[in-house]
Amino acid sequence: MKQHGIKARGKRKFVVTTDSRHDLPIAPNLLNRDFQPARPNAVWTSDITYIQTDEGWLYLAVVLDLYSRQVVGWSMQPHMLTSLVTDALRMAWFRRRPEAGLIFHSDRGSQYCSHAFQQTLVEYEMQSSMSRKAKGIAGTTPPLKACGDR
């Protein structure tokens, strides 16, 4: 293997992307596992994943329109600060300009619970919705978790 420049790949490291141990306010679950809204721009959901690069970890926040399952906003940064999810939300808002009342559903991570992110939702007249971590029951995994686990 050494002669041909082949190296064994080790098991991929696990990176925690949800810090739900905080004292920030938690929004109620307005989605209640209804992953099929009746129209576009009624419900968006968001999550954070990570990508290992030669230069370290890169974090990706994605905003998905649950009606069309299209990515409407995203942000990549070398950190998981609130700006990661706020930038993804801003991109989605500028691309779609949804009507007031849109439900923005996420996990209870500190980035989504932060005052800065919640204030951005208020400015865009969106409703915050949060749920607990998926229990892994077949057919009930939230759409973004299902995409990230492939």
C-alpha cells in the first residue's frame, strides 16, 4: 500500500452540531410533524451539518421549503456561530420574500434560540417553531435529518 500511495481511511469523526443545553427561550412546536404544507413558503425548516476538509471542519446551514423540498437558503462558514444560520435565513428571505406568518422550524440548538436569530425572525414576520431531536422511528425522520444521514 505504501509503495502505491494508498492509505486506509479511518472512521469519520462525529461532530456535535446541536447544543440544546442552554438557558435561551425555546419556541413551541408549531409543525407537529406535519411535513406536507399546502403551499410554498408556508413552512421552512433548517439544520446544520459539517464537512471535513483538508483545512478543518466546514459547517453548512441549509434552509429548506417543506412544500417543494427545495433548498431556498444556505451558508457555509468555518464556525457554528449564530451568523451561520442567520446568513442562511437572510439568503432564503431575499430569494423568496415570503408573506408574513411563515413557520420557521428548527431544532433547539443555541444558534436558532439565540436572541439575534429570533430577532431576525421577528423582523421577517416569521413564526419560530422548534422540536426535540428525532427519535429515529421509521418514516418520522424530519426531512433535513433524512437528507444529511445518507
